[in-house]
Amino acid sequence: MLTLFLLTVLIYHRCFRRYDADPEPELGLPAKRLTFLSGPNRLQGYLCGTGDTLAVLAPGLGNGAFSYAPQIQWLARAGLRVFSFDYTGCYGSTGRSCRGFPQAADDLRAALRFLEENGRFGSRRLVLLGHSMGGYAVCCALPGSRVDAAVCIGGVNSPMEATLSPVLHHIGVLAYAHYPALYLYQAARFGLRALRRTAAQAAAESGTPLLLVGGVHDWIAPLHRSSILAHLHALPQAQALLWAEPEHDGHADLLFGATRSEANPALMTQIDRFLRPEKFDEMKKSC
């Protein structure tokens, strides 16, 4: 048992290690660099674009703001102000490691407090977009926030489901041998309340309009198992968008176009339509 526990902890720390890039890639458009605190760590944020709607982008595990440069560029060109940031222990932010899924939710809450303290930098509306771990963070950050709408792409429902799901894909039910050790270690790290809190519970509590996007061949957050979409029945305010575009229907490839340097225009248009329905209503009236 001790050997299994130590092995589980070793794998966990490998997954949630510190992530760096040298040199750090650019966003590809002018951005104001801003820092804010999340607990003892100073996080690096990036503000770009202009507009009445401020979109906050929460990255997936192991990614930074620059990982979503094509999507940030698309949103900025569409007329949104975009704030993205690096999690604790990632790229431009301090911290020895990114710690785990509950830390991502804490970091996003810290980002929202920072934006509210600064008057949203002049934007009236506030919307959230999160991918994978960022999707979990977005839903968990909704209660008590002043968010107008949120989009969760490939979002996982809980820390336990997120860490077990990829292992289940590769070795099947043997993955559950790690469950007790994984549960105990994360409970000690974050507390039982944070560990048991699911994205679906938080989203339902908030009542915030929510778009859940999932690739039909997503094996990291499968629609029938660890995805927030598996709990759609408990989210009356949510809309579901199942993405089945050939070769763009997985966990991350649905976000990108023909190359990784461009966003998927069809998906981004659907996201923008959900976040700013008034814009598309005005376009229809003018036609």
C-alpha cells in the first residue's frame, strides 16, 4: 500500500509540476502585462483589445496564456477586451508547481477580484472562457461573481474525475487502484470541501448562463464520464454544443483551424454568438 501511495504521489507531482518555456512565446498582438496576487504567489496577466465586453480566458493544465494566442487574437479582432493569465507555477507566474485543479479555481477567483478592483479596465460586461482545467475553474469561480456568461470547453467536472480519466483511457479499471491514495493526497493538499466541490454543483448554484462545449471524440474529458456535459440535466441554465467537425472533435484540436496558429473560426463564431447575442441580433436587424 505504501509503495502504491508513493507511486501515486510521484505521478501526481509529475502531472502538476512547474511549467516553463524559454523563451516565453508572445501573444502575437499588443498586450499590457499586469500582475496580481493569488495567495503567496504573483501571477502574470495579459490585457489586450478594447471593447465593452471583457473576456477572461482560463487555460488548461500545462498551458499558459500564449497557448491560446490564436483564440485571444480572434476575440480581440471581434471587438472584445481579453484578459488571460498564467496559473500559479506556470510560465510568467511564481510558484514551485501548479499544485492541482483546486488551485486553478483559486487563481481564477484572484484574477476576477483583481479585475473588479480595477473597474474591469473600463468594460461593462464580464464573461469567462475556460478550456479543460480552465473549464473546471470557470464553473467553480461562478458563485458569488458578477459574471454575465461563461463558456466551458472540454471542461472536467472534478479533480478526482480529471486525474483518473486519462489513466482509465489507457489501463481501464486498474486505474481505480490509485483512487484511495489519490483521494487522500488531494484531500490533504486542498481540504475535503475543495476536493468534493464539482464544477456542475458550482455552476448550478450560480445560475449564470453557461455554454458547455465538448468534442465528440474527447478522450480526456469524455462526454459520458468526466465531462461537465455528463451533468447537463442538473444545469437548467446551460446550453450544450457537441462538436463533431472531422479532425477537430477532440479535447484541444476543436479549438484550432487548419494549423495550430489559427483559431477554429466556426467554433469561435458560435462562442461569440453565445457571449454577445445582442451583437448578432443587431446584425440580423441591419440585414
